[in-house]
Amino acid sequence: MTEAGSADAPVLETEPAVAATLFGDRLEVARSFTNELARRGEELGLIGPLELPRLWTRHILNSALLAPLLQTGGTVGDVGSGAGLPGLVLAIARPDVSMTLIEPMERRVEWLRGEAERLGLENVAVVRARAEDVADELVLDQVTARAVSALSKLIPLTVPLVRSGGQLILMKGARVDDEVAAARKVILRKRLEDVEVLELGVGVVEETTRVFRATVD
């Protein structure tokens, strides 16, 4: 997929074979979302200009690896959904889960709502707000976030959204252990339990996914 009149434009990454394993009978929906994100993502400021050659590997599959961690029939919030990574991807992969996408920017909210409708995702609600503004309105089983902020700032934003006994499942980068160490006081103050760092997709995908998981008291 090369833009007309631009021979050097980035080309969308070929769909990896493992996508069929991760999405199963939802693969066509995932393809449709990926193609639309590739077509409009840079224009809307959702992805950078160099992301097309790694869109599947770094973004779509990276998000999909989180799907098995979602509770069956649960309610899940995605803070700072942006392009729908991981929120829309998880809604595609787990139609049994009710996803609430929390995003403050109007243009991104329009994208999220438009894609949820276009893809027929009846398990998606989009809320235009910051996480701290809806803490009194939402009581969720789990909350996720991707590329939002460091754990020391992200934990206080996400804990109020989760019911007692619910979980934070926050996607992080390679320096997650440093973030956990820096957030030690916050973890204690917020009384998080069963704190662990998971590495998902080892031996399955090129780029594994690191997740900070903890139970909210």
C-alpha cells in the first residue's frame, strides 16, 4: 500500500501469520480496523508517519496479546485510548467484554466512535473525558492503558476507576521494572496487591508485550 505519487511512502506491513491465531474468527474485523488506521491514522494524528511498516507487529498484535488477561464478561476501561490501542483491538478480540474507551481529545473521540460503529462493535462505549473526571461515574473490573504516562502518575489515575478486587493491566515498555521501582511508594499508598510484571507473546511474536498487573484493594 503506497500513497499515490509518492514512491518512497511507507508500505503497510504484511499481515503476520500469527494474527490468525490471536484473533481467530475476528480476524476480518481486525484487518478492517488495521487497514483503516493505516489509511487515515497519520492524517488524524493517531500514528506517526513511519509506523506503517510495523503497524501489525508493534501496535495491533502488541495490543491483542492483552486479550487473554481480560475477565470473561467483564467491564474494562481503556484510559487514553487515542487510536484505539489497545481499546478497540481488545473490543475486536473479546466481544464478550464491555469496553469503555476514555479519551479527552475530540478528534480522537470521533475516530473511536466512528470505528466502533463502522466495525459493528456493540461492546464499546466511548467517553470524552480525562480519567480523573469520571472516577465517580465508573466502577470497572479492569483498567488498561498504553503509552499514557509513567506508573507513578498512571496508578493514581487508574485505581479510582476499578472496583475492589479488580485489576490494573497497564501496558508498559522495556523499562517497566525501573518504573515499578520508582512507583514503590505509590503502590504501597494505593494498597495494590499481587503486583507483577508479565511478558506476553514470548516465542509467539517478534515484539513481546510487557504488562504491569496488580489487584486493587
